[in-house]
Amino acid sequence: MPKSVIHDHDGHVDDILSCILLWLSPEIDLQAVGVTNGDCYADQAFEAILKMATYLDIDGPEIAWNNDPIPKPFPENWRRESYIINELPLFVDIYLKKLYQQGKGRDSEVVFTDCLTHTNRPMTIIGTGPVTHIAKVLQDSALRKKVEEVIVMAGAVQVPGNVEENGHDGSAEWNVYADAPAFKALLDTGVPITMIPLDVTNQAPVTREFLARLDAQSELSKASLLASSLWGLVKGFSYYFWDTITTAAAIRPEIFVFKDMRIDVSTSGKNLGKTSQVLFGGRKVQVANADGQRCIREFAALNF
């Protein structure tokens, strides 16, 4: 039976590709998608997701969004790429079709609550952005009982972080840094958590070889053409399979090795958002380890 999934993301290239990958995977029953106002402008990313679903002529989950600001906004130049994504040339004729979903879209927290309230089997929540809204929804103890696990692209355990902001020591990963109190609140819920940290994703850069392979598939698949167009926006930059590998952990968990670790997070100071393995306190979670190159091969073999 396919895994019943809610996906909350923050609208950048790999977030959107993760969403499409989940949508197209026969192993996944995608019930709801939420856009968080993190590495994007949520209204633009929301519109882009609707256009992509219309372009691919697929149906399924309700698309939701939340425009509330997060505590530590991502860099402006990263977020503005959501305007470019929303106006991809592939979408030029989209207005001739009936849009995937009508209206302005409901609030993510409302939609996630509805899904968990009415599900008749435990759900997996995948977070590939700040966990602001996931953490809020899971403050409800009745809803926590409906969650099988939460899989998050989050943290840096034994490697440096990727935050380069004034006054910060660089030890944190961006998704956690963006809303460290929310990540702490998620840990405190007690729901099973699987963490895909930078320790794994640093091993899996987006390579020219991968992009060339995707380009070659584009003539045969609209999904490959869409993916190639999106990846093309980050050609020439150091970019990694952050969120797509996190998605692979839901679809193909067998390619990972998971280790129980007691994890805590700093919620203040120069190391805000740092995730650390601790002996006491914190919360025991499953932390992934994997061969990054194998992850890339497995990812390339999926639905694009």
C-alpha cells in the first residue's frame, strides 16, 4: 500500500522537484502539499506548483500555502527566484487549460489539520523547509497520534553548517536556523523523526553528468523537461540534492543507513539553529547516513 504523505516545503528548485517526485511516485499517496514562506515568496511558489500540476496534467493533493514570515528569512536573492520559476517559458500556454486548483488556496496549517483529523491510517509528514507550520500543527496531541513519522531535511551533525550570516558562527543548517524554536518544538512533540542532515547531502552535488542525462530524457518526458528547466536555473552554482534526497528517504528508505542519535538544537546565540549530538537532554531521532553517489544513482532512476 502506498505511503500516505503530507509534504511541506519552501518553494525553491529542489523543494518543487521533491514535490513533483512524490506526486509521481507509485510508492507515495500524496494527500496535501504546503508552501512555507522560507526560501521563496510563498504566493509565487504556490502559483508555480499549480501551473506545474496543470502542465503535467496530474491530479491528487490539495495545494496550500502560508504567507506568514519566518523568524530568520532566507537571503533575498534566493527567495526572488520563485518569481522566475513562476514564469517559466513552459507555462506560456497554461492559461488555455483549466488550472489544477481554483481559488487562492487554503492555509497550510488548516489543510494539514484536516488531513490528519480525517485519515484512517498513520501519515508520514515530509518537511523540506523550515518546520514552522508542521510544529504548530503537531502541538495537538490528538493529531500527533495520526503521524507515523516526520522526515526532515535538517541539521548538520558532524559537518559545518551552511548559514553565512553576520553574527553567526556558521554551524547551523538553513532550514533549522530559519526557525530554530519551531525545530525545538518539533523535537519536543515526541513524534518519530527521521533527519536527513548536511552530512548526507554534502556528498550529493548536482553534477553536469546528471543534468546531461536529464536533458537527454526531456524529449520523451514532460516531467523530465520540467525538471531540466528547473535545474537549469541553478547551473553554475554549488547546488546539492538537499530536498530530493530527503524525498528519496521516503520512497527508497533502503538506500540509507539510520542511526539513533540524541539531538538537541540551539535556540539562541551565535550558534542559533546548530543541531548537536548530546548525551543528555535533547531527543532521540533517526539520523540518516548514506553513500551520496548511490543516492544520486537511485534518484536518477526514479520518475523523472
